[in-house]
Amino acid sequence: MASRRSATRYKDGMEKTEKGAPPRRRLSETLRDYVRPGPLGAFLLGISSGFPLTLLLATMSYWLSKIGIDKKTIGFAFALGTPYTLKWLWAPLIDGIALPFISRLVGQRRAWLYSVQILLVIALIELGASDPVHHIARFAVWGVIVAFLAATQDIVIDAYRIETLTDEQLAQGTATNQVGYRTGNLLAGAGTIYLASTEGLSLGWPMAYAITAALVIPGSIASLWLGPGKRTAVREGFSFAAFTHFLKHNVVAPFLDFFKRPGAWLILLFVMTYKLGDAVGQNMLSPMVVHQGFTDTDYIAINKLVGFWCLVIGSLVAGAMIARFGMSRLLFGAGIIMAIANLMFASVAYTGHSVALLTLAVATENLFAAISLTVFATYLAGLSNTAFTATQYALLSSVAAIARTFATTPSGYAAAAFGWPGFYIFCSGLAIPGLFFLWLMHRAGFVVESVRQIGVEGAAGEGKPAG
């Protein structure tokens, strides 16, 4: 098809051929991109973006498991992440409203970032101070508030990151952002558990959550050199005409722009299902580790520290591979290795308490997950029109979060029904729908090798099919 064989001219005059493959770059040029201001800023933004969801899901599930909450209740606790699936509803406000006074001082993107982060810190302190044993309703309310603010911070950070990275740095910047995100995961996971655990500093959960809330700071630091961003909303008076213009430009236009693209609905089905098996399996990993009898020290050293370095390696490798080999083929490969990773945990569950096998499984899963997530996140960024960055990326990431939230809500029941080995075999099979939709997209020419995908404006024609 024409879209697969098109030639795209890059800003440096190089063309991609070979069915849309990107131009080959020297390894030294690719590596230098990792330490440029943009990708370094993306790393720090990733830390601030990554830690809240870990506190809500992985760390919370570990906390609830340690105090004796049954795994069926823990499975439904993952529904606290629901705001992540709905953030597209208020993303137009982030694109279309400049906060009074502070936006004039620091720019629209940074004004939203600083304001949301202050509220997020307060909510996290309250969540940690909740007592889930005796006050589960209060605990749930603060969990939802944290999820809403964390999802809003994600909207701002994602748009800010995409706008401040050039197309040539988008793959490497996404990779460093993933490393930062996983660093936030590590600090909010192993770090928070160490602060709270009797095997660590024994500070208790309230103090541990309060200290972890300080991880909003790296993102604020990065904003000092990344600048105000490209978005500046036009301030209009309060009138019916102004309200109509706001709805047309900030609500209707971003969705029309996306859905007029070839294969828009097929793309959404792919985004929804691509990481389904990985999401379901990972959300029940903490209860499985507790059930298998691993200690807090085992969990921190294996599931967090060993896995972390594999995540770093996988993310950086994926960024270089995207720049060198292109998007479509890596999406296929990443989907396959995610299924293999879940089979590793099935072997751990079948074998029992084996530190060596758990270490191997965690290392494999985190390496493969980092590759797949970096490729997937770069693909989502490449689908976002920079004229509507916050809204379109929020739509895509919300669709992806649907699987993580609603499909994982009954995960405790699935684990109880299948047993731990059968549960992870089931999770491996959940990779099939996403790969099927990807195959349909590839066959129809709806996914190309360049970072910017078909129908996306603002990238000098990159990723568009030939006439």
C-alpha cells in the first residue's frame, strides 16, 4: 500500500525508504541525545509522574496485604485508578485555560504543574494518614482524590514533555522519561516500604507516604530549564461566544482531528488491549509475592532493585532501537516478549518459594516491560497532534488505562479461580488481542515506522502516507 512505501523527508534532508524505515543514525549521535537538556528534563518529569500511581496500586496492595485485607478486596482497590481512564474529560481545560496571574509569570504549562503538585502533596499526606483497617471509606475517598490529582499531573507532564522534545529526540526523551517514571516507581515502592516497614526505618505508613510526596520536586526542577512550553491559551471575557469558541477549539476540534484519521477506531482498540496481559499480571504481583512467603527484604531486593536496573537498560535500549529500526516492527516484538514475561511468573508460582527463580522472572519481566512500554509510549506521543497535545494524549493514555483499571479490578477473583500458575498463563494469553489489532493496522497501513504516525500534523509531514 502507498502508506507503507512512502518516502518521508526529514528536516536534515535525509529520506526514509524501505517501507517507511527511519534514516540510520550513528550510535554516538543516538547516545548523545540521552544527555541533552530535553531528555534529561523528561527524566525528572518522569520521576514526578511515576510515583503517585505506585503508591495507589503496587505499594497500596502490599500495605493492604500486610495488614490482612483479603485479595478480593485488594483487587477492587485498583478501581481507585479510575480517574486515569477518564482524564480526557478534563484535559481540554488544561489546554484551554490559563490560570490567572501565575500563568503570566511562568507560562500556562508550568502554572498548571505547580498548582496541581501542591494539591497532590496535601492529598498524599492525608491518604497515608488514613486507617484502611478501621476507616476504609475515608481511605477510599482520599485514594480517589490522589488519583484525580495524579492523573491531572500526568495530563500536564505528558503535554509539556511532548511539546519540549523535538521529533528527533522524541524516542530518546520518551526512553529517559520511562527511566524517570520507573525511578519514581522504585522510590514510591521499595523506598516507601523501607520507610514504613519494621525491617526498614519503622516510620509507619503515614510518615512514609508524607516523605514520598516530596517526589513532586524533580518535575518542578526540570521545568526551570525546559521553559514555559508552547501552549498559551487566549484569554477571553466571559460570554456565550467565548464559551462556544472554547468548546469548539478545545473540546470538539481535538477529537475531530483524531477521529478523521484513517483507522482511528482500530487504533483505539489496539491501544486499549496492547498491554492488557502485562497490566493484569503486574497488579497482582505483590499479593503473589506475599502468598509465596517472600519477606519484605526479598521483595525490596528482588522485585524493586533487581528489576529497576533491568528497566533502565530496557528503556534506553528501546529508545535507541526506535531511532534506528522504526516503530511498527518493534511494536510487534514488544508485544510478544510481554507474553513470555508472564509465563516466567507462572513458573515462579508453580515452583513455590525460589529466590533465584523469582529474581530471574523479575529481571526478565522488567527488561521486556521497559522495552514494550517505551515503544508504546513513543507510539502514543507520535499519534498526538501538537496543536491539541494535552487532550489527544490524555485520550490515548486514558484508553490504555481502561484495561489497567477495569480489567484488573476482578483480577483477585481470577487469581482465586485459576490459582497463581494458571492466573499468569491466562495473563500471557491476554497479549493476543493487542497483537491481532496491530496486525490489522499494519496490513492496512495505519501504522508506520516513523515516530509521527499517519494523519498527525505538525511534524513536517512525517508519518503521512504518500498520495
